Amino acid sequence: MIEKVLIISILTFIIHAVETLSYGVRLAGVRTGKLAVALSLTGMIVLVSRTSNLAQAPMMGKIVDYAKLHAEYSLEAQLHIFIAAASLGTLFAIVFIPTAIRLSVSLISRLEETGSLPRLLRESVSIRKLKVVRRHVQMPSWAMLSRLRIGGVPKRLLILNMLVTGIYTVGVLAALYASFLLPEYSVTASQSSGLINGVATILMTILVDPQVALMTDRAMNGNESLAQINKMYGLLMFSRFFGTVLAQVLLVPGTYLITAVVPFW
């Protein structure tokens, strides 16, 4: 079981790191003026996250089944560890976001030359190409961090992004924990994760994404400074990190909310 816990933690780390790094790809698209190309790369990157999520789900189910058979096993503590892995993955991405932006600029240029993602992957994954990657490594500087003041970026946008990230991070875990606490409604409770994540996706699509897209378009049209867009994406990444921290607080209340509602479905 320790091996499965480790694998789930690593997959959770990868999922949140990859989704946070996708901000860097979009920002590279804004900087190069090739946002459409950047979005195609973002789709490929998010595919890695979704694939990891598919592999993660049955393993989490196995953890719940194990907890049902072993009363001494603390499922709640284990779920908090998985959320911590999400926070670490997001923080890792924030640290390496300057590197991700520089690599993305190079990849966008290469994608235009190759004309397809499969060909880009085939030509990029080689020993010689991987050795070149270290030239793009850049750590965040204090000057970068000092520019991340909230002024000019709507506070409501950051709060909504944090809240939606918290709900998305805890959705599946709270549903699984509820299925553990309500064995007579275990299937119903576990299936509620789709509804929870669906609500989070709707909130993100309606309330967060349009504002981000609007500010990005204004930058592409020269109506917004690049420094302002850099600040917005930087603050969005930090609000995403605090959203994973918020998930630690939401786990238990979210679980008991599910257990209260499930019997009436």
C-alpha cells in the first residue's frame, strides 16, 4: 500500500505542476504574439495531466477499499497528504515558470517549423536536444517577485481562482472520503465527484476564464502592457497555490456536506 500511496502522490504532484506550467505556455504565446500556437501546446500539456488523472483514480479507489478493511488506517490523514502533494506540485511549477516560459518560446518556434505536434515531439526528444534544455533554466529573481503586487489585477479574479482551485483539488478526495463514511451509499457518494468538479469547471469557465482572456487579448492588441500580463499570470499561479492550501480546510466540511446530501439523491 505504501507504493500505491507514493505513486498517487507523485501523480497528484505531476497533475498540478503540469496544469500550473500551462500558464507559462500561454504567457510565452502572448510574448511571441503566437497565442493560437501556444494554445495547441497547452492542449498537449494538459493531456499529460488528464492521463495522470485517469491512472490516479482507480488507485485512489484501492486506498479507500484498503481503509474499509483496516480500521487502524487513517484515510483522512492520507487524503491530506495527497492535497499537500498538489500544493508542492503547484509550488514546483511556480519556481520553474521562468524556465517554462523560455522553453515554451523555443517550442512555439519549433512547432511553426515542424507543422505538427507529433513531429515536434519526435525531433525534440533526443539526447542532444535535452542537453540544450539546461541553457533555458532560469530561477525566479527577487525583482520578479517584487513586481507581483495586486494593483491592476482584479482581487475578485484571484479570489475566484483560489476558490475554484480549492474545490477542484478537493472534489474527488471529498467524494471518496464520503463513500468511506457512508458504505451504504458508497457508489452514489463516489460518483458525486463529477458533479463537484463540474461546478468548479462551470465557475472557472464563466467567472475566471473570460477575464483572463479579455486581459490577454488587450495585451495582444497593444492595449495592455506585457508587464501587466506577466503580473496577472504570476498572481494567478500564486492564487492557484493558495487554492490547494485552501483545499486542506475544505476536505472535511466538503466530505460532510456530501454525506448530508447523498441520502436524498
